[in-house]
Amino acid sequence: MTSTDGEPIDYVDPAVLPPYLEKTRWFGGKGRPFQVSQVRRLGRLGDGAPHVDVLLVELTYDDVDQGAGAGHDVELYQVPLTYYSEPEHRLDHAFVGWWEVPDLGWVHAYDALHDRQAMALWLQAFGAARLAGDHTDSTSGLEVGGLVFERLPGHELDMDSTAALFTGEQSNSSVAYGEDAVLKLFRKVTPGQNPDITTHAALTRAGSTQVAHLYGWVQHGDTHLGMLQQFLRTATDGWDLALSSVRNLFADPDLAARDSGGDFSAEAGRLGEALREVHDLLAAELPADPALAPTPGAIAAAMEARLAAALQVAPGLTPYATRLRSTYAALADLPRIEVQHVHGDLHLGQTLRTALGWKIVDFEGEPAKSLAERVLPDSPWRDVAGMLRSFDYAPHAVERQQEQVDEEESAERRARGSEWAARNQRYFLAAYAGGDLSAEQRALIDAYVADKAVYETVYETRNRPAWVEIPLAAVARIGA
């Protein structure tokens, strides 16, 4: 850490934090031995009950020298705590501990995201930041308690709205303010600017209708801590829509996918058009640095390296290694590849369907990659490949959710599920490309689909062995 990373504090006993971290959904180090090596305070909000300390907790893992390969040895987590002098039993489920704080005395500490009164402080700070601006700048900022709250022009917040924490999230925490806005606080923090914010800012300024507009963000120094954006209250998750379509299809065994109420092809086409528009805007608003643009050979070499590592973990890939390498070689033979800023981790779960069309969300990139890797330019066909693989997964996910049937009916479901996936992949791809693919585009999409399926095979081997046949079947189709 550097001096810009906040003020070291010693009034929080490091021993009280691991038990709380391990029971949260957003903590990514479950199952690994670690210790809290440092606690820093980035800022303090509130001038009365409650007070909120925004803490940055540094974790050091003890398994990195044991061949665990589980990640980096040090991670940073944002843990905002709300303090009360007396117990707040409504927050018992979010209790972290109690200790003495300089200037405050003995306090009971709770995870602030669960406290409506505490989360109102963020909304007030964003509102004050808007008032502090001159309404002509592209942003207006205000320092509050050591944190800087930045606002984009064009939206007046509902300052009377009530905060409500979303449930079910994993890597981050989001709080809705009525039906007006939603604040996403990044739990695992990487020093620097988060691409979810920089990408949404560029697309919002460009007037994109394919994203939830960004209203502002909060940072400490140069490090982004959270983002405030449009709340798409009536939106439906794209993955849930796809699963519903497959369930409808399986419920009517006498109809083909194109005739069934479960047909999703029109939506797949609209999603392809939406992605194309987002890619076009990103290319214009966030042009790639030519010095950072990888060559076809470099991209193919990286895919080769990932395959070599995957073969050590997932032996099921071995029969297909030669074909996969040939697919990568075809990409390497291309004279050049257009690269740009992309989503980086696109699948149906990163989309929302609203009454006005599709929205694409969560531009943070692939979580396993470093920030430096996530902001590198890449081919937009990586995003396309991610969506194609997501369509392939949907029928398999539904099949595993339903009651077991005999082998004949199971084979029929799989055949109809494959028809559903292929049909939606075809409509999505045609809409995105605006017609048939060129030979160069086909080489690109084949390589990126192969790379994604190899990644999935490793993931399923490690986490869900019973699912590994799904990506392996896709690998078997490559070059066949």
C-alpha cells in the first residue's frame, strides 16, 4: 500500500474480521488460510449517530507457497462499518464486533451496507456533490470525510428515497435508493480506476441506450470504490429469461423450437444488435492505444499457453488438443485483428431485458484477471464467443434442474435443447455481424469459442465435475 491508501488504524482488532468475512457471500477467499495483515481507514461519513468508517482491509494468504494456485498472496477488501453507542438489534445479522474508537468511545460495529441510516450518508454525499458543481463541467466532485464523490450531469437524485440492500449478490454489494438509483460498492478492491466505472461513464456520455446510465462514483485517491447508476427496476435477468424459454420448450415435446412459445430467437437477435451498438460506441469513445494492440500471433500464443495449462488440470481435453491448436493457428495466420475496449466477461447473466430493450451490465471484466489485464484491448469477438457459450449452457442448466427421466426422454430433451441453442446462436450471430460471416470472422469466432470452452472445462473440472461434459462437447465440435 502507499500513503494514499488511507490512515492505518489500530483500534480494530484484526481477529474480529475473519469470522465476519467468512460468512459473507462476497468474500472470495473462503477455504484458504489467511490473516488480516493491515486495516486502514479511507474515510469517515456522518457527524452523528451513526458514524461510518470506510475501511480497507488487507488480507495475506498463507497457502501461496504450497502450490495452491488459488490466487494472489494479498487482497484488499472494502468493509464499511457503521457505529452505534448502544446495540442495534435490527442489525444483529450484520454485527462485526465492539471496540473503543478514538473520539467516539465504545461502539457496536455493523456492516454498514445493511443499515438504511448509514447508507443514506452516501446518497447525501452524492447529492451534495451535484450541488457543489457548476452544472457545466462533465463531472462535479466533492470531498466528504476523506472520500471524493463525483457526479455526472443530467439526473437529479431523489434525496428522500430509502436505501435497501440487494440480496443474493456475491462479488460486490448493491443498495437501491427507492426506484431511482442503485449504488454498487466494490468489495474486493484493486488500486486504480475500475473499468466498470470508466466504461459506463463513456457510454453514458455518448447517450447509449444499451446500459444503465452512470450517475456518479466514489473514490479515494485514484482508486474507485463504488458507482451510482440508474436503477432498472422492471428489468429481467437475461439468463433467467433464457432458462424460462427452455423450460417452456421442454414442457411441449410435440413442437420444434421455432414453433414453441419457448422460442427465444427474436430476443437473441435483438441482443446481438445491442452488443454491436455497444461495441461501436466503445470503439469510438474509448479508442485503443495502438501500442497496446496485440498481434494475431500474440493472441493465439496466449490461447496456446492457456491450453497447455488446462491440459494439466483437465485431461478430458487431451483428445482434442491437436484440433484446438489448429484453430488457434488459423487465428495466428490472419494478417491483423481489430482490437478495442470490450466487456471481457460477457454472458446472459450480464444482460438485462427491459421494456425498452436489452441492457448490458458489469463491465469489470473477467474477475480472475488482474486490473492491468482487464483493461487491455481485445477483439470484440471475445464478447461474442462468451454469449454463444452462454446460449449453449442454458438447456443443460434446465435439464439438471428438472426431475430425472428415462434415457429416451433425456436424449429427446438434449436434442431439442441443442436445437434451441443452435437456433439462438445463429440469430444472435447474424444480428451482430449484420449478415454472413467472412472467412476472417469465422476464424476469429472459432478461436475465441475454443478458448472460452477450454476455460469452462477447467472451471467445471475443478468445481462441478458432473458438468464438465458440457464444455467438452463444445470442444469436440470445434474443427470436426
